[in-house]
Amino acid sequence: MKRLVLLGATGSIGTQTVDIVLQHPDQFSICALSAGYNIAKLKTILAEIHAGTVCVAKESDAVSLREEYPDIHFVSGDEGQSYLASECDYDVLVNALVGFVGFLPTLKAIESGHDVALANKETLVCGGALIKRALEKHGRVLYPIDSEHSAIFQCLQGNRKDQLKRLIITASGGSFRNRSREELKDVTVAEALAHPNWSMGAKITIDSATMMNKGFEVTEAHWLFDVDYDHIDVIMHPESVVHSMVEYVDHSVIAQLGAPDMRLPIQYALTWPDRLYYQLDKPLDLASLQALHFSDPDFERFPLLALAYEAGRKGGNLGAVMNAANEAANQAFRDGKIPFLMIEEIVIEAVHTCTFRELETVQDLIDADTWGREFAMAKIRSCQS
């Protein structure tokens, strides 16, 4: 029995993790979880999963839930999530949080001697150097949950790292992959949220439309697999059947294929090196595929993908600034405060305006996040005035 702490239980990755636990009750248990603001969804989960400790965003919610569930220990806020990561008795932390808020619980889990199944890209985009240092110091492991990184992880099995030539990350292109930049000027939030392949949360779906999400995945691959940016490529693949590939020095290319269902990479992160049966409604049917298409990305069409390579190569505080500005701009677009293309403008200007600094401490990271967020908010306010 593998005991899990699940952060972000009510989100897309979180609810699918719960599905896996329910399908394999002899393999997994969730001893603690966090749920943010979605109390109704939390109650649905608690009807199926008994967690001894639960974190919610607001202390007022924790107070009322303590009365309703007297046998559960409720905590709240960022401090509560860090408590789950560092103080609970468990085997693996599943970090399904979205945004910079996911960094500190990952670090706390590692420092307290736990492995992490990671779906929170921002942990590595913002603080990859700090996480790598902690992993080496405490002898812990990150298991990738993102479908692209799970695919790479699977393609590396049974092969020698020194014989790797490059990583190839596939990209669907998101909601607007067939639109020109001219056609993007007046797109709506509803259009941006209509991803053709994947069912994801709102923030990540917008990041997919701008290709910021794919840029984050390049940085994530750099830290997960210790591969330099010159040997990480992105290739457009609109069908999302090939989740990523690895090319070796003899030019053999190994790919991982599967249905676009996040429960598969989640489960592999939790069961590696074993595989468990999982009941899928629509597993991949190769005979039904008419064709698979691949093409090089257009970095002028997707400037945030180019920016991610630039920020990743330079390192330091740029990843944290880029992420913070993107979080603020992404939210502003979803709130109807800025047009879609202004997301790119804000993020690019933030990275190119900030003063470069190396990241030595967590406080350095927090300072970079604060600067990027404040810069973006100022730009958003000027757009509304």
C-alpha cells in the first residue's frame, strides 16, 4: 500500500488521481489532501476517500468543516499545504497544484525525505536549480506526471543516458493552432478554453493556446532529465497521439503513444517501475487513425515558446519572473481585462525588463515572483485606464 499526500485534489489532475486510487484500493491510499476553495467538490471526494488531514484555502472553511467532519484534521492556507508536505506520514507527494504556489510544498516534501510525483510545472520553471540541489542533498526522486515528460521517462527506460541525442516534445498547438496572429486579435475566452484534444484546467488551457505551457515543459524537461536546451526540441503534432520521443546517437527514435488521458501518466508515476491495469473507455486504437502529422513550430507565431528557451538558457531569476507575469496576464485575460495577444506582450516585456539575478535562496525566488507579478499587474492596470 502506497500512502499519498495529494495537493490540488479538486482540480483536473487531482480528481483523476482520485480515480486511480479508487480503481486500485489495494495499491494506494490518500492519507492527506488539499482542496483550495472548491468545498462542494471536496465533500464529494471525502464521501469516497478517507483522508486523515485536509487543507483548504480559507480558515473560515476549515472551521465549518471541523464541525461537519470531527474525525478529520483540517488546516488552511499555504502554511497548511506545507504542513501536509512536511509533517504527514506518507510515501509520495502528488503535486497537482497550478502555479507558483506549488513550489514550496515540493521543496518541503523533498526536505522531509519524500519522493514527489510532479504535475506542477512551475516548481521547476521557477526554482529548478533549488529543487535539483534539494534532491541531491536528500537523495529523493521526482516522478513526472505531465504526459510529455512521462513519455520521455518511458522512452528512456532500458537505455543509456550517455547515448541520448535529443528529447523531442510534442505540442498539439492548442485552441488556436490553425489561426494566424491577425485572427487572434479578438478571440474570446470561451474560444481559448476550447482545447481540441485535452480536458484540462482553465489556466493550463490558456497557456496551451499561447504555447507558454510548452515552453514551461521545455524547462521542466531540462531539469527532470538533465539535458541542455540545445538538445530539447519541440515538434507540432496536432493529433496528440505521440506524447513525446527520444532520439539516440544512432538516430533511432523511440516514441510513446497513448490515448489523450492524463490518468495514464499519473498512474505510471505512482507505480514505476511496474504497470497496473487501468480501465479506459477509449484506449488508443491504431487501426482507426487516418494519419499522424508533424511539423516544426513557428517561433514567430508562438513567441512565448521562444521566450522560454531564452529564459531557460540564461537561468537565474528569469524563469520565475516569466511565470509570475504569465500567471497574472493569463488570469487577466480570463477575467476579460486584457485581449489575448497582450498576454504575450506582458510576459515578454517582463523578462526583458527585469534585472538578472542568480537564485541562491528561496527568498530570491519569492522576490523574483513578486517583481514579475507586480510588473504584470501594472501593465494590466494601464491597459484598463
